[in-house]
Amino acid sequence: MTNLRVAYSAEGASWELAGWMKNVFDEQYMLHNFAINPGVSTNPTPAAPRTAGATLTVWF
């Protein structure tokens, strides 16, 4: 799985603006696949799909 993050902060600034993306290539896989009753049933949990967002951080 590939995650990306790009951030910008002006020199001497007290803030940072970042853009990020998780699961860039939208891979489908299971986070967990454990047996509820061994040999009878399992409980697969799929991973999150591609997500993207922005974060503003301010230091004071």
C-alpha cells in the first residue's frame, strides 16, 4: 500500500498546510481475517478504500 503526504510552510511561519492520500492505488485487501469458530466461519475485515484530505497545523 502506498501513502503520500506533501506539506508547505513559509519560512518563519507558525503554520503548515499539508495534503495527503492513503491507499493511493486503491488496493483491496483484508486487514483482519480471523476465525470466529475455527474451521467453520471467518470474519474478514476489508481495508479502507483510497482516502484523501488536507491538514492545517498551527503552532502557538
